[in-house]
Amino acid sequence: MKKTFVEYKVETDQLAAYRDYMAKRLKGLSDTIWLESQEQSALFLEVHTNAEDNLGDRVRSDQELLSYVQNRTVRVWTFRDASQPT
């Protein structure tokens, strides 16, 4: 099993439009959790379970998502289950 984490900060004046976009984007995706930081306003994290290998490239090229993100900066990390052999 692997998990891919996608982190970005949204421009505060774009929050309403971003939330509408994400509601549509995540509809029907049962393997994705969408989180918002309690400590930092407008900081979001998507957690994808067993996502495709090119998820980072796809997210970084999503022009609509990037239009809401500060400095168009998206950070992506993929982790595997450390208890499983490589």
C-alpha cells in the first residue's frame, strides 16, 4: 500500500471558488481524503491511497488547481508501507 500526500496553500481570496472546484474534483473518489490545516489558514492536504504513479505530475499540471494556489506551488510526497518489503 502507498499513500501520496499533496500539499498547497490557497490564495485567501480564492477560497470559495477553490472549495467548489474541489467538491467537483473529489466527487466519487473514495480513496482520497481532503484536509485543511487548523494552524495555518488556507493550507490544504490531499491524501491519496494507492494513487497512480504519475499523480504528482498530473496535479502539478492541473491549471485550474494551480490558479487557486499561492505561487502555483504544490508539494507532493509518496510513501510506501514501511512494514512491507520493497
